[in-house]
Amino acid sequence: MPVQINEMIIRANITESAVPEKKGGNAPAAPAAVNKDEIVRECAALVLEMLNDKKQR
């Protein structure tokens, strides 16, 4: 017998950290050597591949 979920409740508790933050704002540190163009190309290739697979069905 299949189970169908009609509603999903997600709860989160946010607490402040006991460790003091460094001065300089809340800007996240950028990862080293991130090539955004390469990521965009890979994502575009994956999307095109999925669309072609869907079209062939």
C-alpha cells in the first residue's frame, strides 16, 4: 500500500553562538579558485542533457 504525504512541517531552532565573531562583518570567506564560468558551463550541459533525455522518451 503506497504512502502519500500531504503536508510536511519543518521546524528550526536558531541560537546564538557562545563563540565571539571576528570583527569585519558577516561576509563569508570566498573559496579558493572558484571558476564560475566552468560551473555555469557544467550546469548548462547537464540541463541540456536532461532536456534531450526527456525529449527522446
